[in-house]
Amino acid sequence: MRGNPQRFLNTPAPLPPNLSFVLNLSPSAMTLGLGNVRALLEGLDHPENNFRCVVVAGTNGKGSVTAFLSSILSSNGIRTGWYSSPHVYSVNERICVDNVPVDIDRMEEAASRIAPLHEEIGYSYFEALTAIAFLVFEKSEVEVAVLETGLGGRFDATNVVEPELTVLTSVSVDHRRILGDTREEILREKLGITRPGVPLLVGPLSSGLAAVVREKGDRDGFPVTMIDDLGTVEPVETTFEGSRANVRTKRADYGTLPLPFIGGHQHANALLSISASEYILDEVRNLVQASSNTRMPGRFDVVEAGGKRVVLDVGHNDAALIAAGEALIGISPRGSNAMVLGMLQRKDVIDFPKRLHEFVSRVYLVEPVTGESYTAPALLESIGIENIRIRGLDVILCGPQETDKSVDDFVDCLLHGRQPFDAVLIAGSHRTVERYGHSLGRKGFL
């Protein structure tokens, strides 16, 4: 629970006109192909050619790696930009320079160059925000930009750059309608970020998927380094206050370090981040400073509120939700834990609902966005009545919470009512974290 002035940002209202135009484009509208973003960058005189790039892809963990790698580079004197998505509380979380989110005025200045090109090019929401990031990085004289792919890799707008290093964090099932139904299909889309001669660092994969990566590296001529060949992370201590581990890479033994994010799944992300920095820097120093300066909202974000520990986590697919649950049970016993679960309908969950009982003794099923979220009864069905009966899981159906007041009242009940738990995990989607995080912010806890 480290303090950070950028922990919680509110987007000012009203937004300036050009940025408002960009943000009013449909976030769900996508263009399969790089033609639009290439045309857009051509019209902007190619700002992406004025800084070096690292591209990070993966189903889960890519935001954590982007944030920590950026912080390491910045703490070692490299002027660093980072671009991530989606945001949780405010759009300027997506674009940072030296760990500081850029202000809305700088985004508006970039948007003013982009908005007039829409009639000619017809770019999408994500393509526009990517171009805004590149313009901000160019004007800020960024030396290295760390770019998180938004979706997949091959057709992602960030894939227009020529990176000097690529990172693949993980592969699990998500966005099946776009990326494919199997992990191998999804992997092949994500490997679209690779380039001949450009090193690829790879996080934990099954042996079958690792073979696909190595085969492509051999065929296309890029070196592949798997996580087991990067080094080791040996956990020392994990509490709600943070995590410490012994970190050793092939280059150096860094000793015991604080890690920026909590959870066993974050060990691989930390190792990937540190190893990636070794490709950029002659000597990696100031890792303690880098860890303390790393912050991404909603990554097992622990808040002390009303005498309870509230954990905000944007996990929204099976692998991410299970990882959050395992992180929680690793530091707090099941009987002391509750969960607020709200998920959007476009997300598929198969295994997590049936494992809920392992992590918490009570779950509140909510609908963060009416009409777009699974209803509480639908979530209940995914858990299974028989599973609830056998496992002794206490399930409370809360239904829609359509106003800020209804969310605030619910949060008051969680924090101040006579509830039989000490820790509560809020997860299931970025929108769920956004709504409950804003409520905690209104109450002065964020």
C-alpha cells in the first residue's frame, strides 16, 4: 500500500474538443489491418521514428511489464515513455513520460493534429490514442518508448513501429471472437510483434506453445529466450504491504528486492522486466527506486478502508481472476475473504467461478454496467448451485447499481456493516474496478 500521487486520477470535465472527439469514437470499433494507422502516422510526419521502442504483448501481465520496465529505464536516466491500455480511472493513465501521466492539455495538443484527418482516414479510437502517444513522446524527447499492445499483436496499432526488443508475457484464452478459439491461434496472433533479428523474451508457456515460439524464431530468424533461461525469482515475503524476492538473472545477482506488484504470477513479470532492461542498459541500477515508483491502477491495488483491506484488481478472464484469487489466499485465509465480482458479457469465464470457494467465503455478484454486464443470476449459474452447496460459499446477488449513490451505499455496507470478513477483492472487469474505485476515491480512501 505504497502512496503515489498518480494512484488515482480523475478525468476533468468537460474534455477539450479535439480529445473529446477522439474519445467519442467507439472503443469497440476495430480495424483489422495497419493501413489506417500507417496513413495517420504518414500524415503526422512519422513521430514514431524519433524514439526507440520495446513492444510488450500477452494475454495477462503485459501492463505490469510495461510499467515496471518503463520505471527501471527511467530510474536509470533514460527518458522513457510508456503506453498502455485500457485505462481504469482517467484516459491519461495510458500515456506516461518518466512514470508521470501526461496532462490532458498535452493530449489535446496532439489530438488537435489528429482530429482533422478523420474524414480522410477514418481511424479508430485505439489508432488515434496510439498516434497521440507517439506525438507526445516525440515532443517530450523520449528516448525509449515501452508499448503495450491493446489486442493481439499482428494487427494491433502499436505494431507499426520497428522495435529493438519484444516481450511476450503469457497466452491464455481471451477475445476468442477476434484472436481465435485456441491458445495456439491466439499465440500466433501475438507473435505478430516479432521481427527478424529482434530478440523476443517469453514468459511462462506450456511446452507445446513454447515449441511454436521456437519454431517461428528459427524460421523467421529472431532469437528467443524463454523465462527459465532468463534467471530466477525466489519469494521471500508477501503481505498486503508488498512483496520481496531474491532476483538473479544471467547477468547479475540483484539480491533481495521489493517487487512492484503482489502475487506469484508477478514474479515472472518482474523477471521479464528486469531482463528486458538489461538489453537496453549497460548496467541496471536503482531497482529498489524503480519498484517503489511503479504504479498501475487496478493491479492487486490494496487500499485500507474502514478497517478492511480492499483489493482492486482488473482481472477479467479465467487466468487473471485465478491469479488474483491465489494472490489473495496467499496472504489472507479464505474465511477472512470476500469478493465483489462484476463481469462484462463479452468475457468468457469457465474455470474461475468453480474455484471461487478456494479463495473467499462470500461473493457479491454485481452488474457494474446495466445491459453490458452479466446479470447476477447469470454469474450465479456459472458458479453452480451444487458447487455452492457442497463448498459452503456464501453468495449474495446484488443486481444493477445504476447510480453513484447506489455504489456508494453498497461500499458503505461493505466497509462499515457487520460483515464477516477482513479483506475484499473487487474484480471481474476494468469497469467494475473503475466504479468501485471511484467510490473509494469519493470517500477519500484513494
